[in-house]
Amino acid sequence: MQGYYNRPEETAAIIDKNGWLHTGDMGRIDEQGRIFITGRMKEIIVLSNGKNVNPTEIEFKLEHYSDIVKEAAVAQDGDMLKAIIVPQTVWAMDKSVEEMEELIKKEVLQPYNLTVAPYKKLMSLMVYQGELPRTRMEKLQRYKLNAIINQANAEAAETESKPQQEEDGNTYPEYKILREYIAKEKHCEVHPTSALETDLAMDSLDKVALQGFIEQTFGVAMQTDVLAAFPNVGAIAEYLAEKKTRMEVEDIDWHKLLHKESSHLKLPKTSALMLNFAKTFRFVAKKMFDYEIIGTENIPADGPFILAPNHQSMLDAPLAVAGLSDEVIHSIYFYAKKDHIQGPLMKYLASTNNIIIMDMSTLSDSIQLLGEVLKQGKNICIFPEGTRTRDGKVGEFKKTFGILAKEINVPIVPIRITGAYEAMPRGRFLPRCHKVTVEYLPVIVPQENDTYESLSEKTREAIM
């Protein structure tokens, strides 16, 4: 490669002073030295929160739904990721655009959104009945995607009827209240056809907050699974219009939830098994991982606190408590999703070893139970990311632990775990020998001006 003909500036940008050509391709190398090309640097989408998104990676996953998807493109639409889907001709033959959108949301976008970090979720969908713009080499011409989106938005604005707009606002004031609440919480546009998960990327905690808002505002109690069964916001509004007993706008009061009567909630029992396991693991870890513990002076001497480690592997729970005293380990509680605790034996071990089972259909009770642990002077360990990392990097933090810390006024101990991803990444059933370090960082004490989000971000920044 000598350079681009008569384009010295572009040549200088890709060939460095030592003669190396920088192609702009992105990729990874596996354990066997094989190189996988995953995309192009210039195609990366940079969101307003600084997150980088590789659209090629997402498109590859979407096109695996080949019975429905003929082509897929991902573009930035404002501050959201939008999927442009070209449906398979035979599949689309007897369906309207509205029917195709509904099915693609349910059968393609929703399964995808459930497997990725929040910032990678596809927040909106466009069904495109044409050919995506490509070069003669079949590469997607991404710079033309915004023109397709803008044209579709303009056409939608022209065809949207005034009577329908008035119906949304006047016949269903419940919809208007829901729309304003969700838009404020999720910082995105909300429409009657917006699905909670697929379009609005509402996670379990968001749904609990929405449950609380609906109950306080409309006097209607709804379980999370009932809420999730509605296809969109418009359908929820119609249901509330029929079932409501009042209509007074109030935000969910987490303080009230965490301090209301909870005598019906029972904490799991404590046995010597967990302490013995922690001691055994500590011994094995020192031999196998050249295990290092740093910052034990930052662990509070008394009183309740929340341990908040980053989540690298299945080893993280015992790693997080390995530097604690026996007394503290005896009084620390973990939580686990109901899906992970199956069978009589697992349920028995959970109920006798300080493990709170998080049932997503009654998540508010589970959060109350975590609060009860702290109010009784005991400690909890929460992984703010909610799931193990897929690439070794720290993911987005959820705000559950921030709510608990703020409303019960307990300090947070951030824990930085390094090396565990290399020792036992996702998909590996047996760990490999690799140095692992656990560092207990200085406590974060909730201040009067702190929000749930600011406590979450402070913790994440400390670990980063």
C-alpha cells in the first residue's frame, strides 16, 4: 500500500511514520490465535452517554432470525438505537405493516433485548419494504440510513390523523398520564403502540416503579407478570380507564415501600454451611489463583452496609466475602433470581444459607426483604450489573442498591474484582489458574443531595 492517489492527507491518516497500514477494521483474537473481523471503526455509533456500539454485531444477531428477517440495519435515531428491518417477502406477503411491526417486536427485538446491556437495546423499529442501500461490494451504505429514517418519520407525521391525536389526549387521559411518567423515567418518546420491553427497554425495576405509580395514581394493583402481558402502553391505558378507582398523579415512594409493615416477610435462615464454604474457598483460592485481598481497612467495623462488586464470573460471590471476618460473613445476605434456584435441594439450601430468592412477579416484596435485612443491622451483597460481563468490561449499573442505600441510609462498599473473568468467563465450567485480586474500596456514604442514580454512578466510577 503506497497510499491513496493524489490524497496525501487521507494517506497520512492511515499509514503511520513506521509504514504500518491502519485499516480501521475491528476484531478479536481467540485462544488459538484466530482473528475474527467484527466491524469498522468508522461505523461505530457513539451514544450521548459515551458508550460505543458496533452496529454490525447487532445486525448479525438480528439476521439470524432468517425466517422473518431478510436484511437488518442499525442506526442512531436521536439518542436511541433503531432497527431497520427488511422482512422476508414470503413471510410478509399477507401482513400489514402494523402486523409486521408487532410480530417483529415480539419474535425478534424482544428476544434480542433480553440478552444485551441496556445501552445496546433496540428502542424502536422501522419495517422497510425495499432494498437497503449497498455498494457494488455488498457493503451497507450507512450514511444513507438517516435519509431513510427521516423520510419515514416525515411520512408518519403527514399520515397521523388529528382525530387520533385528540382521541389519545381526550378519550384516554390515562394514556397521557402514563406517557408523561414513562417519558420522564426513560428519557425517550412514548407512543400508544410502544411495548414496555421492546420499545421502552423497561427492566424489572422499572416495572416495579411503574406498578407503584399505577397503584398510587389509579388505585389499581397489578403484578409484574400481568403488566408485562399487555402488548403496549395504549392497551394498559385502556385497561386503567375501565378499572381505575381514582386518578391522582403521584410518583412511586420508595421510602414508603421500604418502611411499610413487613412482618409477613421472612428472612432466610442462617447455617454454618456458608461460613465453612467461605473458609474452604478462601484456602483453595489462595493456592489456585494467587489470590490477593486489598483494602480490608475500608470494611465498616459495625452497622449494616451494602457490598457492591463488579460481576466477572461465577466465582464472584465467594470472592467478594473472602476478605470479611467470620462474624460479618455469618450476617451477610445474597440474592438470586428465581430461575437460578430450581429443585427442592436448591430451594432448601437457599432458605438456610442467607439467600433471598428474587421473584420477578413480586419484585417489590423481594426489595422489601432486602430492606428488612439492612434494617435488622445485617449486610447484603448486590451485583449492580445484574449479570456477569460478557467481555470482561464493567457494564451498566442498575439502581436497586442505590435505592436501598439512600432510603435506609446505609453506606456502600464498592468492590473491584480483577482476574476472575480470565479465570472463569461465561461458558466455562471449570476455572483456570490466573491471578485474582479483590479490592475493598473506600465507603460511599449517601448524602442529602444524592439521588439513586448518583449513588449508582459514584459506585461504578470508583470501581472503574
